Amino acid sequence: MSIKRIKPGAWNSRAVAHGDLLFLSGTVADDKSLSMKGQTEQVLAKIDDVLATAGTDKSRILTATVYLADIAAKDEMNEAWMAWMDKDNPPARAAVGATLTPGTLVEIMVCAAR
């Protein structure tokens, strides 16, 4: 089975496809001045773009891991997540507190079917 690297950079690829699976790198917001909800919305839009580039979409997400700089802000992240998520195809998901780079409030990593 071939491996396809999507948007490779100096230290990682935006995603890696292997067979029918697509693995996205952790995705963070570009605008660190946004609130938790705003950063989450920006991250989810970026995930949509990468999924589309790979020929898939959020309805085919299998798993998601959400890293939060402040676990107390989980409800704010969930507000953005629930507005975005495909309600007919919810993925398996974990949300955990983590130490992220300065200004980053949320980082999301997903695996999707293609």
C-alpha cells in the first residue's frame, strides 16, 4: 500500500494517507488572540480544508483527540465542536488537558476514512 504525504513541511506533513485512512497532524489556530471557541472554530475550518484536499470530509472522521490548554474551557470548545460535527456520524473522541505552545488554547488531531 502506498503512503501519500499531504502538504509536507520542514518537520511534519499536514496529513498522511495510507490505504483508506487519513491521519491529520495536530491542528492549531493561526490567530492566538481568539477565545477558546474562536480558536476551535478556526481549527475545525482548517481540518475541513485538509480533509477536502484528501478527498474526504468530516462525516468520515473516525477518531478525534482534542488537547486543551485549560480543561475548564471544555464547554466553550464543545460549543464550537457540536455546531461543526456531523451529527449523523459522530467520531470517537477524547478531550484532555495539555501544555500547549504559548497562546494556543486548543489543538485537534483526527483520523478519517477516505
